[in-house]
Amino acid sequence: MKQGLFQVLKRAFTREPKLHPVEQAMAKRWIKQRLLVVFPDLRNNPRALERAYQSLSLTPRAGTEEGELETVFEVGVHEEPTQL
């Protein structure tokens, strides 16, 4: 129990690690590829693809599992998608 409490306090008082630009670009590319698979109508429309990506509101954070050192992206959709 003490280890869990210590980890929560430590996470609360430390800043999120900066992401390397290469990791950000790789994550953005992967997410856009997944969007193209799910929404094939975005395939020939780069502006609509970028809008769909921006509407996801991705938030990077450090992993929360014990021993997890990788970055995790949380997706938060704040608005309903509109028809193109």
C-alpha cells in the first residue's frame, strides 16, 4: 500500500516527460493510418484527415503500470464529428 501511495504522490509532483519529435511524428502517422482504415472517405482528402486527427485531442502521458516506461496517448473527443 505504501508503494502505491508513494507512486501516486511522485507522479503528482513530477512533470510529464518531453516527447522526442520522432516519437510524436511516428504516433501521428500511425493514428492517421488507423483513421484511414476506419474512415476510407478521408483517403483522398488530406484537410479532412487533419481535421479528424486534430479533433481527437491526443494527450501524451507516462505509463501508469508498474515497470511501464513507455508513453501512452489518451484520446479525448470533445465534439461530435460532422459529416464531410
